[in-house]
Amino acid sequence: MSDSGRRTLLVVEDEPLVRMLTTFLLRESGFNVLEAGNGGEALEVLANGQQVDLVLTDVRMPVMDGRELSLRLGSSHPGLPILFLSGETDPDGEALRGARSLKNPLTPQELVAAINEVIDSS
């Protein structure tokens, strides 16, 4: 868990409006939230020493998608939980690194519950 005692999430989403709304929802739910527009930006955030409890990532993004990000994090941050969130059905995402995959739309309560469950089980 992050130093502040609050859980810190890294939201990786290429659609600015979706990223903004997700970030707002999660902050309102008590999380510290960092943002990245693609997998490459997410790796930069983590390379700068930011400690996070979970990465919440879209699957399909330009530059580096969620699958590639997951593979790279498996090497650089092997214990870091990943939760895929996508508007598409993505059966491969669930199997990748054992990460859980959620499909939009879902309620804010469902998202928060899934995040807490993944962090608690890691």
C-alpha cells in the first residue's frame, strides 16, 4: 500500500474523457490516482519511482496497449496487480499474467469493489 495509507492507482486510458471520468470517480471513492494516456506513459510514471497498488488499464490503446504493458510490468514490477477495463470483450486479457478483466459498462460500486478485491488478493 502507498505511504499515505490510501491506495494509489495508475489509470491507463487513451480516451481523455473516459480517463477523466474514471479518475474523478476513483478519487471520489478515496483513492490516490495517477494517470497515463497509454502503456508507454504508464511505464514512465512507474520508472519515475511512483509507487502504486494497482494498474487499471484499457486493453486497446495506441503506442503501447494494455497487453504489452502487462507483459512489461511482469518483468519490471512482477507483483503489481493489473485490472483490465474495456468496452470490448477481451478473453485473452483475463489470462494475461493472471489479471482480471472487467467489461464496461459497470457501476462505480462494481469497479471499486473489483479494485479492492484484486489488491486484497495480491
